[in-house]
Amino acid sequence: MVDEFTQTLLGSMVAVIMLGMGASLTPRDFYLALRRPYGLAIGVVSQYGIMPFLGFMLALALTVPETIAVGILIMACMPGGTTSNIFTYFSKGNLALSVLMTVTSTVFGVVLIPLILLLYAAALDLEIPREDIIAVLIVLLVPVAIGMTLRKINPNAGAVMEFLGSILGAFFILFIAVTWIPQNWQFLLNTTGATYVAAIGLGVIGITIGYFFATSLKLHPRNARTVALETGIQNGPLAIAIVVFTFPPEQQQAIMAVPALYSLFIVITSTLVTFVFRRANTAAEQKLPDGLL
Amino acid sequence: MVQADRPWQAFYGPDVRPDIGTSSYRNLPELIGSVAETHKSAKAFTCVLPNGMNGTLTFAQVDEMSDALAVYLREVAGLNAGDRVAVQMPNSLSFPVAAFGVFKAGCVLVNVNPLYTADEMAKQFEDAEPHALIIADMFADKVPAATRGHPIPNVIITRVAEFLPVLPRGIVGLVQKYWDRSVKPVEVAHVRLPDALKAGRNHIRTDHVEVGSYHQAITHDDLAVLQYTGGTTGVAKGAMLTHGNLILNMEQAMELLGGDMEKWAEVILTALPLYHIFAFTVNMLAFYWLGARNILIPNPRPLSNVKRAFENYKITWISGVNTLFNALCNEQWFQDSPPKHLKFAGAGGMALQSSVAERWREVTGTEVLQGYGLTETSPVVTFEPLGKTREGTIGIPVPSTDVACFGEDGAMLATGETGEIGARGPQIMKGYWKKPEETAKVMNGDIFLTGDIGVMDPDGYVRIVARKKDMVVVSGFNVYPNEVEDVLAAHPGVAEAAVIGVPDDASGEAVKAFIVKGDPGLSVDQVRAYCKEHLTGYKVPKQVEFRDTLPKSNVGKILRKDLRAEALAQAAE
């Protein structure tokens, strides 16, 4: 259950996060991505092939109520989150690739998310408000476009927006932690361990599969680490927004459980992974000698 | 050295005057003011941070701000004409304001490397005796230690994001203070640069101060900059560069290379530090004169820091050193979308490897032209003319310059004979600050002896064969073995030390130290850590080797050349 004020707040926070995402991009990035469609394809496969299938398998294997299963599926079908860019930055991955994968998966998501969601939901015999989800996704592409334009017109405004967006991404998780958890305390105690397994497993297994998928394609280690984080880190705020805006209030608590828990646990998972990746990166950087540069 | 024929003039373009004569500007302030006068609102300097945040000053703004700083220095700080002002900061909008302000005040600019340790700063301050210091806050924590015993009366603090719009400036400030903690509290009495400008403006308004009166009498022969260099012997010396040196050298370089440049239309990328003479004269002065927009990069490391600058601005010219061009060509984003509007690039500071020049041509479709010069020559002596590059050479002398090789006895050699390169022209320094004996060692009449051994092709292209002294060039920075050896010798665990340069793929040359242990427990890490405390990064030995003895001559002098031969033989294996 989410009141109207919180709902508006959630919506505007997601909008600002998307604005920041757009501000981190230039049309040139799309041009470059199209010139190297290989990278783009990897992103789409990992985001809409691997992750939804993983979600499907988790929903199938774990004995969870239908509402929780819907939550797992929605979370699994989300595009990459902006937090993946922050973790990529700190793990010294390929930031440009991360940003690009995040944005292309968001753009492709308008078509792919409802499609895949519907497919797996049908397989699991679950009800999904398809049209509403498409509407939310399209509405959220608007701030992305505005962000891109802003960046083009005024790099300063773009950089400020990008900065605020990523700060807000972190703040969003804090917001969930302090508002949603206390309100749903009882629910969280009563729900089965399977819910937690799904929320944590989605991130941990996603990053692991993403990493092995990328290395099996012989990607540069830096890019492989980036793809790994990008695969495992989903757009939590978007999932929560979709649940809040498309499902009837009485179902929201249970459906939102996995997205909310995922959003919290992914921070811990990604932080640990970042430490490992950072160490792996130190040896491989292009060393610039001290001197005139 | 009268070279009646100057054979290289055949390679000058049709519009290049072999002799540029004298300049129409009497001094730098006049040049700065008159350029600003013609295109007041054109963009002069833009500082671009890694995330694309930026700030811009127009020609009129730089002119006005430097006026205000000049008035502050003279009226509030109480400086007199000829007083030295040290400027120590990375590339930022404050740099041109500070440098131009010092010139307009009739004072002498002392460029200081911001990465210097407190020890290194102290040496330079002791010699130059600056009356004021304008320093970026990131480096101000070194000031107390660097000025102990000889305080600098006026300290002006600025920051990298100075003059950026308020929001980006605030964000950068917060990030620097709380996130990377790169800005520490300033512990000396100081004034902030914007406050100094405000005070200067107040004086202009209320007391009707005429900035022109400070610099009216300055002529070409007057001192403008003390540019420190280890010279050829390793003792830090301030090369006295005059207003004439800098104005004419900038005009010489532009005369040869400016043919393809359009006034008020160029956008140049300055990733090299402005405190270095190459970027100072060529990027800052010459391109300001041309009316170009100068994109300043505070810190090009990692190289992804310059990505946004390439994306957001149509860069038409870039200067750099071999290391920079090589590293750019290795970046995927640069390979994918090389700058489309680039006309050509200029390389200096260190030898440009032909493989790097070739890569650059492949990636960008433009030439890198190599130039040559020294701090003592303001710096440009030779440059490759556009479309007439010749592999293995440093190009031909710029207009109004004579170059020849000289024998051990000081006699000029015939073309084709190998000897020490000597140069004569309006860009040769006035001498070393307070060191007439040192000046005498490098001057042969009006000819400056470079310390580099070279040879000239019959048609005037110059090749460098070797260096006369033991100096090591690490990615464009000179390292003098004496200085590093002195630091090593001061370590209690070191009995003896010798330092040489060895070939290095990344930086051209790297510093290698040979050490005889006094304390058997001494480790390589300890040696390097000790060096890092006392020396700037590029001077710290990359390689350290422990030896039982060092090769010595029969009078006990350490033979660096033997060590070098050994190292080269090892590298060849």
C-alpha cells in the first residue's frame, strides 16, 4: 500500500533518475553503438535473455505465492539500472559501455519488457497489466530524451543533472529502506525465505552468469566486468514505479516485496563484487608515466 | 655564425617571411589588451572538467580580470615593478588571469609545477624570492613547509573550478572537499582570488587607477618570466625570458605554422600544463594572439578525462608530447571517433617516435608536427613545416633563427658535421637569474648552446643525435641525475648512488638508480617511498638496482656512461 504523496514522490524521483541517465548520453554514443552492434547485442541478450529466464527459473523453482512470482518476473525483466553505472565507475569498468547498455536496454525495453513479461507470465499462468506497463515505460523515456537534449544544449546543466540523478539513485534506495521496510515490517517477517532467496539470487546469479557469458565471448576483461554488473544490476526504482502505477493497491505490497528487497540487497552484492573487480583491474590499466601530459 | 644562405628557407611556405623583424607590440600587456579590444565577446578560455562541466571567459573578461588582479598586486599587496609573483596551479581559468595580471602589474611571473614537493618548491622560492604566490587550493597545504624561513608575504588562493557557473563550481567544491578530499584546509594567511579581483576593481573605480601606468614603460628587453629549468647541469636555474623573447617566439612559431590557421576561428585543446614553457608560449600566448578558443584540461589523467572535451567542442588543433599522442591512439573512444575538425597537431618536449606519428596519421588523418626547443629558447627553435615532415628530424629553424652545430672548441662546424646544437635569435633568454657564471657556460657570444648533440642535413633539417649531459627526459620532463642522487645519498641506508636514464616504452626514458647499500636491510620500496617524499613523481626512479660497487674513474668519479652502456646492453638482449 502506497499513499498518493509517496506515489508522486516515487514517480518524480524515477523521472529525475531517468533525466540524469539521458544527460549522460550523446547521440554520438548511439552512433558508436550502432557501429559496434556486437556490444549492443550482448547487452540485449544479457538484459532480456539471461535475466528474465533467470527470473522465470527462480519463480518456477521456488515455492512462492503468485504475487511474489509476479514481483520476481517484473524485477527480472527490468532494464539496467543507473546504479550499475556507479558501480562500474568504482570498479573501474568501461563506463561508456555501462551507460550505453543501460540506456539502450531502457529504450528497447518499451517493446521487449511487455513482450517477455507476457511470455513468461503466460508460462507461469500469471496476470499482467500489459498496456499500463507500456504506458509507464513510454512516459519514462521522455525524461531520458529531455536529459539528452539538455546535455547537448548546455553541458553544464547536463553534468549537474547527471550528478543529481546518480545521487538520487542512491537516495532512492535509502528512501525505500526508511519508508517501505518499517511500513511492511510484519509482511517481511511473515514472508518465506524463498522471497529473500529470489531477491538476493537475482543479483548474485545474474552478475555471475553475465560475467561468464561475456568472458565466453572473449570480451576484454574490463568490458566483461562491465557486462557482468550491467546484467545483474536492474533498474529497481523503475520496477517499483511500475508496480505502484500499474497494479491495484491491494496487490502492491506482495508484488513490491522482491523489487524492494532486491534494490536493497543489490547494493551489498555490487559493493562486494566491486572490490573484487577493482583488484582485478589494477594490473590491467594503461599506465601513463609521470611527466608532461 | 652568419648563415647567409639559411638553406631551410626553401621549405618555408610562400607567405612565410624569413625574418619577422620586430613586433608591433611593445610588451605583453599591450598585446593582451589589443587582442581583447578587437573581439571583446569572443570566447578565449574554456575549462572543461572530466564530466563535461565547464566555464568560459571571453577575451574581454580575461582582460578585465587581469586588470583587476594587476591593480590588486600593485595597490593592495604593495608590489613594485619587477617583483616576482609565483603562479602554481593546474590548467584552469585562473591561469591566464593570473599570468596576464602579473604581466600587467609590471611584475615577473615565476611558473611553478603544482606537483612539486615542498622541498622542491622551497628551492625555487629561495632562488626567485617571490613577493606573492597565486596557488590552487589543492596544493596549498605544501605552502607552510615550502616557505619556512623565507615567507612569501602575499598568498592568493584559487581553485580548479574558479569562474565556472555557480552550480558546477559548488558541486566540484563539495566533491573535492568531502569525496576525494583533494582540498585540505589552507593554513597560511591568504586571500581568495575572486576577493583579490573585487578589491582590485574597487581601486580602479574609486581611485581611478590607470592599469596602463604599470606597464607603459616596459620594453622588449624587460623581464617577463622566470622559467625554472635544471639547465644542463642540474642546479635549478631561472631562465630570464623577456617580453621580447615571448612575443617574438610566439610570432616566429605562428609565422611558420600559422598559414593554415584562421583568426578567431580555431579551437585548441590544451591538455599540456600551462606552467610548462611549450604550452605557455604556444598554447596560451600564440593562440590567444590568434583569437583562438583555448580548451583547458586541468588533469588529463586518466585520459578519459579529455573525452568530454573532444565530444563537446570542435577541436581544430592540439599540442602534446609523444606520450599523449600515443596514449590517445590507444583509447578506443578516440579511435572510434577521432576529432573531425582537426587540422594538425604539434609535438614537443620529447622526441616524437615515428611509430606514434604514423599511428596518429592513421587514426586522425592529420599530421603531428614535431618541434624542438628549450626553456632557455622561449622555447621554439625548430619545427617541421606542414606537409614537409621528415622522419628522424626535428624540422627546420623557425624564421629569424639561425641554427648550427659547434665543436668542443666552440668553433662552428660545417653542415653535415656532428656537434653541439647552437641557436641564435630573438627567442634566446637574457640569461640565468642571478647566475652569470652559469649563463656564461651556455652562451657563446649571442649563440645559445643547447647541450644537445645534433647534425644538420644539407638542406637545413636538424637531427638530434645525443645529449651532451646526463639529463634524462621522462615523458617531456627533464630529470637531472645529480638531483635524484642527492636525495638518494641523503637516505641513511644508502652508501652510494648513481642515476641514469634507460629506454622506456611508455615515457621514452625512465629513471634508473643504482645503489650500494649502507644498511643491508634496505629495500626497493623503501628507496622509492623516500624518493616520493622528496621528489615529484616523474623524478622518482622507476627502476632500482642494488650493487656491491659502482664503476668509477681513477679519480673516483662515478661513471654513469658505463652504467648506461650496461643497461643498454641488457635492454638489447
